[in-house]
Amino acid sequence: MAKKKRKKTSTSNLSRVERKALRQKDARRSRLQLIALGAASVAVLILVVFLAVRSQSNLPGEKVNNLGNNHIPTEVGDNATYNSKPPTSGPHFGQLARWGVYTEPIPNALQIHNLEDGGVGIWYDCPDGCPELVDQLTGIVDEMGEERLLLAPYPDMDTTIALTAWNRIDKMEKFDRERIIEFIKAYRGIDHHG
């Protein structure tokens, strides 16, 4: 199908009034194009923001406000205050805890650096012991590999199990294999040093 060629109007044969009308028509068309482009840009921006907010709400766990990522010297100790238990961000030591399974609690200021480096913490609180739960949680770590995973007891939590990642937490009373694996897959390996 052949395109129609638009005739160019020679302005030299037009009267002064006709040339002025032609310029006004061109200016009006340019303004309308700018308005349309601006409206399209605003629509795209709104869509991007909507999708970003929607995707955040579909992520596993709850969002926790970011307390920053300042390094503190180990001599200061593990006395910082955090906004979640276990913490998901905040002041921490400059070194990492070794990835893997622990039988003793990991200090907050040590394990937070692991979260910042894209790690996921799996914590349990069983004052009377819970060998079956520990075996189930250890099984997930063994299956998925220890890299970027911490599993350890965390005394005095307000729940039996907690999962942490940078600025995210998910708490549960009972073992939920699918939920735990979904959390790990969503957050493991995302570095937060920016």
C-alpha cells in the first residue's frame, strides 16, 4: 500500500494572513504533540510506580523499616537497638558469620552483615527443645545449600520460627516448608551494599 505524500505548501504564494494562520496551526500541532508526549510520560511513570508497589506487596514476609548499614567496631559489642526481633538491618560488625547451621545463637551485630550481603536467616526459639523442628529446618538448609543461609536458635522471640532478610521478616508458629523455601528464593543473593 503506497503512502500518501503530504503536499508541502509553499509559503511564498500565500498572503501574510494565510502564512500567520499556517504558523499558528503548526504551533498548535506542536503544543498538542508535547501535551500528548507529557501525558504518555506521566502515564508510564504512574504504571511503573504502581507495578513497583504491587510487586513489593507480593513479596514474602513483612517489610521492616531500614535502620541503615553502619559498621561498628567489635569492641563496642552487640548492644545496638533494632526495630525487629530478630533484626533485619542496622549497625553491625564488619565481618560475616560463617554461612551454615549453628547450635548457639549468633550475635545480632554479626548476623546482620550476612543479611546485607544477600543472606537469609532462619531462626527458631524452642525453650523446651524441638529436635524435630531443628531437623526439618536443617533439611531445608542441606537441600538448598548453606551458601547465604544461616540457621540458628534465637532466644526470646515472640514466635517459634522467624525468617529474616534485609528489611524483611516472616514469623510463624509451625513449620511451613513451602513458605520457608519461598522466602529463601525471594531474597537469597540480593546484595544491599548500595
